[in-house]
Amino acid sequence: MYKKKRSVTIQDVAKAAGVSASTVSRALNGKSDVAGETQERILTVIDELGFTTNLAARSMRSHKKNLIGLIMPDIAYPFAIEVMKGVNRAIAESEFDLLVYTTGSVRKSGRAYAERKYVSLLTKSISDGVIIVAPVVGEFNTDEPIISIDPVMSNPTNPAVHATNYHGSVEAMDYLIELGHKRIGYIGGRVELESSNRRLLGYRDALKKANLPIDEELIASGDFTTETGISCSRMLLSLPNRPTAIFASNDQMAMGVFQVAEEMGLRIPEDLSVVGFDNIPESKYLGLTTVDQFISEMGYVATQMVIKIINGIPLDQQTYRMQTRLVIRNSCQALGNPKNSDGSIGSPQFRAIDLKGEGGERQ
């Protein structure tokens, strides 16, 4: 029969080191009232016994844990996976290790409480700094290094990384309008995120610029999940005067549009043009026209930023804006198949629009 091995306790360390448990605790927490010789003896015993708080022991020697915390709402979604790819690349190039915390779902209640709890736990005792992805909390009461990716506000109190969401949205809409689409449905994301609000603003402003009416029944509210992409698409495509194109504010919801179009017997792009936002790997295989916000690079840059702060290196800028790029594939077609400027029929050939400069984004 399997017998579980007993874990080494702080009392075991104290007994072997010839000190009290409270002395071991004070040493692990870096208290100055523990003599240097006693600290070294405790560290030696910890190493010999394999005491599980060796992270704390290591930090006693270097005053650094060499650990970065990553907090995200859901590690199963493609956006999170792409962020982690970039974080992982930066971690591999550094001397730091990574610890990931997740609430398990973007829809889970109590996320603000969980984010504050995780940030407090990581910054006070476990890690040297924290990266938090798409937080619902706008401000954290700590002076420890924190970087937000896709923050809840345009100018958060802590350093942040986000894409030029407004520019990306305008570029996507301009492209659909150039193709002759006038009734363009829009599926929004999580309303508490600034990125979602910027994309909606870009949608509205592009219509205004083209002197096209803004029809509120063409605007549906999702939450960046495929499920809401499906429900919102069914609503939009069931309208008596349905849209000829749909701009989904992320690729996951655009996948929902594809599913509903197939259910309803609509062909993409012949009957319906579709644009997404993110450029996750799956979008390439769908042939989805989308806005690339270089998610992996966002994770990489955020990790570099938090490491700089940990090492006392000043940041070049508090907010890093990742430049978006429109990637055109084959999910869009000119309305009515008019001739393009080059004389061809149907949608223009693949092109990529690279947005230069970051000063023009509307906040």
C-alpha cells in the first residue's frame, strides 16, 4: 500500500538548526533581528531537508525571488495562449521563472476580488513582479512592479501594454466600406475593457466619416467568446434587412459568425463578408480577414518591461502601444462583385496595412 511521505515542516527545520520555529519564520521573511550566522545555518538546513519554501530561502540570499507572476482570466482561450507564448519567450531569455494564476473563465463572478487577492499574494511574498492580462481592476494598491496587458482604462496607474485598437477598428471598417458595404453589423466585446470600447468607437467613427448612418440594431454586445459570437450573429442575421458584412471585435466571435452562416446556408464571402480582430493562428486556416494586434509580442514586451522595473531600469514609456495591422484574406468580397480598381472581379488580393506611428490613436 502506498504510504504518503511526510512533508518537511518549519518545526523540523527549527529542530535541526537548533532554533525556535519563530526564528525560522523571521529568517524566511527577511527580518533584521536574526543574526547572519543563524540565517546561514537555517538556509543550510532548509537545503538539506528540502523544505518547500526554498523560494523564500533563495530570496534571503539575493533579495530577489527570480519569479514573475502571470495573472489571466482564462488560459484556455487563444488570446491567452498567444500572450503566454510571448511571456514564455521573454522568460526563456531571462533568469526568471514564471508562476501562472487564473480564475478559469472570463465570465466567472468575483474576478475583481480574485485579481486583487492574487496581486497581493504575488507581490508581497512570492514574486518580484506581476503581469496581469485584461484586468477588470483599474488600480492596485501596491508599489511593487505590475504590468497590465489590455488594461481596463486608457491610462492606468501602472505601466501597461495595449494595441492601437481604435486605428485597427477604423482600418477594418474602411476596408469593408471600400468594398461597398453599407449595412455592417458589429459584435462588441467585454464592455468593461477599454480595448472593446476603442474598437466600438472606431466602428462608429468610420461610419460617420463615410456619411453612413449608425443603426443601433446592427450593434450587438458580446464578451469575446465564441458562444456570444454565435448568439449575436443569429440576432444580426435574423434581421429583416440583415447586414451584408459583420465586423466581430475578436476572432473568437468571428468564428461564431462562421458557424451561424453555415447553419443559415450563407456563403462567406459570397453572401456575407466577415472581419475579425486579433489574428490568432486559427484565423489563418479560416481565411479570416482580421486585424493583427501581435498578441504574442504584447506578452513579450510586457515581460521585458516588468523585468526592467524589477532590475531598477527606467522604462522608455509607461504605456506601450502595439501597432495594429490589417491582414486581408478571403472572408470579404465587394458587394455585388463590382470590378476592383485593377479590373479584377471580387475581393482585392491579399494586402497588409501596417500602421506607423502611435500618436494618432483616439483615446
